[in-house]
Amino acid sequence: MSQKANILIVDDSPSTREILERNLRAEGHDVISCADVSGALSVLDDRYIDLVVTDLRMPGADGMELVRHVRDHHRCTGVIMVTGFATVGGAVDAMRQGVDDYLPKPFSDKELRAAVGSALAKVKLRREIELSEPIEAPDGLIGDSAPMRRVYQLISRASRVDVPVLITGESGTGKELVARAIHYRGPSPSEPFLAVNCAAIPESLIESELFGHAKGAFTGATAARQGFFVAADGGTLFLDEVAELSPIAQAKLLRVLQDGSLQAVGSDDTRSVKVRIVAATNKDIEHLAADGHFREDLYFRLHVLPIQLPPLRDRGDDVVLLFRHFLALSAQHASTPTPRVTDAAIDAIRKYAWPGNVRELQNVVHRLVIFADTGVIDTVDLPAVMRSVVTASSASTTPINLNRTLREVERDHIRTVLESVGGNKTQAAAILGIDRKSLRAKLGQSDQPAHRRPEQT
């Protein structure tokens, strides 16, 4: 897209419209302005608009109704929300609903230019994706948001080229599903696909598990054993949590990537393998490499085709699609009718941040189906941590305590999740996307229990 863009301003304040028009026209853009949402809808129906700059609160329909219309009917169009009623909660909610940027009044010319530039860059990316080859969600992946459509495009590209892929993203975002999609859409779907969680294998065994060992290589090695690389020969090896590999294992992995050869532990023989490597991590592996905690040469070998998975909170209404999908599956597995979900519950599902991402969503839905005695899921049936979102949203203008540390916020959230699952640390850890050991560490040895009920496992 050229620098010039078609921009629609929607604000009931004549002075605000005048300021925005003057600044945006000075940047070379074509500008149309409306005083209300109904006028904006007419403009959107009549001509293509690259970017909408809208007020939040206006007489009649508000800005969020316009945002929803744009996201439903004009996928590529960008949206900037401008309001004099700015709160942190309001900004976060607006971004989740699909707003590209959020400007509290008063704002400077520089802030406006930066927001418009950023939003138009996103518009350009969305348009490029729309104009590219048709994109279908691979089996097992659900969602139609712009970030996920970009992921589908990268999956399609990765499946056609034999290069290493590095998948990054928070825990629970579906990294293994993406790895499987790359393999099964590739030229050799009938060949092996093996998934290895590098963090789940003790450091003393990881080399043997990956590369195999010779008989007598160590105490207890009574027979030779082929490793995952040999077992995956001709196919794909998915190395989850690759950042947890020991330095020795990293060096051996680098050799496989360089020349396709490996040595089993305790053996002098070299064996060639042809394995597609798809690695994944929830850590900032680029910084780990820069700090010397991960081999930089290995990082660059893995980082040929990177795929960044978005957290669920950044996927808009994908969360509702996923919720209904898991609801139907869970009901089918439980041999019960699919419960009806109230609008209020759907609203809470949209507003909740889902720190455990899709994994947390799946666990919550499974629990809801188990306890859905009335056949209806309402806000009262949701976990306490989600019900609190509704309460917080209704009081979003309450000042935020900016003196709290990130650790305090994290600890309180963990305690809330624990309470919502009746103190079950295993289930809480799964929802949060961490293991029990990490959960105990985050709570702290000196913390008092967040509940009085006996722990369940």
C-alpha cells in the first residue's frame, strides 16, 4: 500500500474531527469524517476504507459496535480507538476486540502519526495475506483471526520446503499441532512424526534418548538402542522445549543439522539420517543465544523459518470458536447434550486473558461440561478467576495500583486459579501452562496456602 490511505474519522465532537482531519490531510491521506456510527456504516458500505479512527463514546451506538462491524465485514481495514475516557482495562478490552491502536485524549501529533503508521502497517500485512493463495486452517487448528491466518500461511510455506522450523510462543498455544500440520501437509506424510519434550527427559539421558547408545556405553546399557533421530529417519522430529537441551546435546544437534550425521553415545561409528527438524520453545531463545545460554550457531541453524504463535488473548473471537468447538467435543465424549451458553458467559470468555492459552481453555471447558447439571452455562458456572473479570470490567474505571510488582500480580493470579480448581495443583499447573515444580516455586516455600481445602491430585 502506498503512503496515501483512505481514512474515516468518526467522532461526535466537531473540534476533534477538525483536528484529526487537518493532521491526517497534512500527511497526504484522503479523509472522510462522520459524527456517528450510522454515518460511518454508510461510508464503509459505499467505498473502501483503509483505516477507521473512531471515538469510543458517542450518542447512540458506541465505537465498539463500529469495531465489531469492521472486523466482521471489512477484515483488512484498520481501527484506531480515540477516547477521553481512557482506562487500562478499556484499552486492553479494545485491543482484544480487534482495535489496532488506542489513543487517550489529549494526544500529540507525533502520537497520532505513530498510531496511524503502525495501524496502516498492519493493514498492509492483512491485505497481503488476503491477496495471497487461499488459506485453509490445517486439521486440528481452529481460528480465523488475522494472526492465525498468518500462521496458516507460514505452515503452508514450511510444508513445501525442507528447512528447519522454529516455533515460538507461550505455553499452551498449540506448538505441537503446528508441527504436526507442517509434517502431514508435506511431501512425506506417511513417514514418521515423533514428538520429544526435551524438558521432560533428565539431562543424563537426553543424549541417549535423542541419538541412541551403544551396548555398554554406561551403567545399565545392556543392549544397543537407537534414538529418536534414527527412529524418525525419513520423517519429522519435533523437539519441544529445545532451549532445555544440554550444551553437549546442542552440539550434537548442530552436527545433524549441518551434515545429517550423528554418533550414538559410546560409539565411534557415524550414521547418516535424513530428518526434518521442527523445534519449539516458550522462551526468548534469541536472548538466550545472545547471552550465551544457548548456542548461537545452533539458534541460527534452527531459525531458518520462524513461526511465532499468538497468545489466545490476541486472537479476538477465535476464543469463542475454540470454546464452542471444545464444548461440543467434551459433550460428545461425555455422551451428554451440548450445554447452551449465555451471552454473559460468552462476554466473560471474550474478556478473560487466558494466560494458559488454548490448553487452559480446553481444561476449563472440560470442567464446565462435567458440572453442567442444568444444561446451561452462565457466568456463575465459570471459574472464579473468570468471574472476577466480569466484576473488574463493570468497575473498569477503578484506579490501578501501579505499585504492585509483576511477581505480586502473578502470585495473586496463581492463587485465584488454585481456588477455582479447588486447590488441585496438577490442574492449576495445566491451566497455567507450567509444571508442578514451577508452580511451587512461583508460590514460594513460605507462602501460606491460598485455601483451606485439602490438596487434590
